Amino acid sequence: MSIVEKALQKAQQTSAAEKAKPGAAPDEAKAAAAVESPLSGGEAPRPEPRPQASASEARPARQAVVVDPARLRQFGLLPAEDLLPEAIDEFRRIKWPLLESALGRAAGGTVAAENNLILITSALAEEGKSFTALNLAGVIGRERDCRCILVDADLRSPKLSEAMGLVDRKGIQDLLADESLTLADIIYPTDIEGLLFVPAGTGGESGPELLASRRMVQVCAELSEYAHDGVVLFDSSPLLLSNESQVLSRLVGQVLLVVRAEVTQQRMVREAIGLLDRTKLISTVLNDVQRTGLGDDPMTYGYGYGYGSRKRYGSTGSGSR
């Protein structure tokens, strides 16, 4: 079940838990609701992935991170509750072509190993790339026999790590700086089925250099193998604000460029695309779109994020160049 679907069901399940104990005291009712809430980590554990030859394939032996929808909304990483159904449909449309290219589902054939590594970036800040990365990861994770590893590779502004409550934990920077660490040391399971998370880490200002190191090439190969039955999403920094995404684009198989409607200028988008490795599959998502419904009444549709005071949410989906 994806992040957005869990958020949609939270209120209903909390109410059901309280009714389950009509004679209980208020504190007891709250405790019962917490146990049954899908965000409490009380659901059945996800089956272990099939064994692999690499030692780094071991599933992280640590307590699952509880994903809190309320906290994510405070960070602008989840759509409003009344937009959740549309958000689910929108992200489903976005994930299909990505999965087909990553896992060879369309042709049923063999694809390049790095195709399951997907970079999510934008031209400038506050266009919704982290929002897109998180919600897309949740929707992909609910696929049968498919897991998703979400990596916070925005080392300058690790918003996902902060929202997940893992800003002070070891992450991708630590793995790159310390070769004694393995993927199992920095991958955190979550209570969202099929979703694993890698924080930005506790490194310093050497982060950009680490992403451009030979060690990163090795780490990307290991991540691709680890997610052999799924995909790895890198939430990276904006292309026009640092060179980190440009470097990472050479290591992944696909790039998803998030563009904010009526905000990002076309010349900025062209300049950002010009920095990418054009041999890769480059797709775009137009975020925060206002569409027109039946008649002439404007309506919000799809998904968006919580920056600023604007309350419009929407997307036109994904398209390849």
C-alpha cells in the first residue's frame, strides 16, 4: 500500500479502532488505534527478498522507520487529503513507463543494469522534485514483487532525510566516505510495504566530490543489484544550483525532470536538460498544473506540493524526449 493510500485510510482505521473497544477508557482507545494504524508498523512484515550472491543483499536488521503522513505534509511532501485519490492515479501513470524501461516489462527482454537507477531532479529549487520522489516511491513500492529504494542524494538540502527523522543517521555520504560500511549499514526499512530509504548521511562539505568519486560508481552498481526486482530513485539537487545531478545523470539509466507549471521558465528547462547526459532516457513531469473540469469551472487535479501559499495541485504526467 502506498504512502498516499495509507494517509487516505488513516482516519477511517483510527475510528474503527476506537469503536472496537466501546467500553475502554479514552487512553485505551487511543492505544488500540495506534496498534491498528497502518502507520504504526503493526502490519504484517513484507516477505524477505529472494537470496542473492552478494553479501550486501542482506535485508537491514533494524526497526522499520514509521512514515508519518502528518509530518510529511508539514514538509510539503504529501498532497492534501481531498486530493489523494487523484494523486494515486497520477503517480500510477507516471510509474508505468519508468518501470517498463527499468525492468523490461514492455518487451519482456533484457535491459541495461543501470536502467533501474532513476534520477529525479529539477532545474531550480521548490519545483516539487522531493515530493515527486517520495510519492512515486510509495506507489512503486506497492507493485507486486517490486521494491523501491529511495535515496536522499540532495546533500545540500536533505529534505527527505529530515522529514523521515533520519537527518543524523548514516547515509549515502557515509557509505561513500567509509569503505568499511556496506549498503546494509545505511538502508532503512520503512513501514510502507516495499519501500526502503537511504538518508543523505552525516558527511560535511565534501559531499559533491564524493558523488563524483569512483566509489559512487561502485555504490550505484551495488544499489542496482540490491534492487534487482525493483528500482532505485535518487532525489538529487536542482541542476542549475549544483553539479551533483549532472554527475549522477551519467551513472543512472533514466532521468525524471520535474518542472513547476507557470513558474519555471522554458529557457531554464532547456538549460537544465542541456546539462544532462543525453544518451539516457529523459522524461519530464509538469507539476502544480491547474486543469479545467466540466464546463468552465476550474478544478484542481492530480498532485502537487505545499510550497508557498498556492493551493493548486496537479500534473500532466510524464513524457519522454
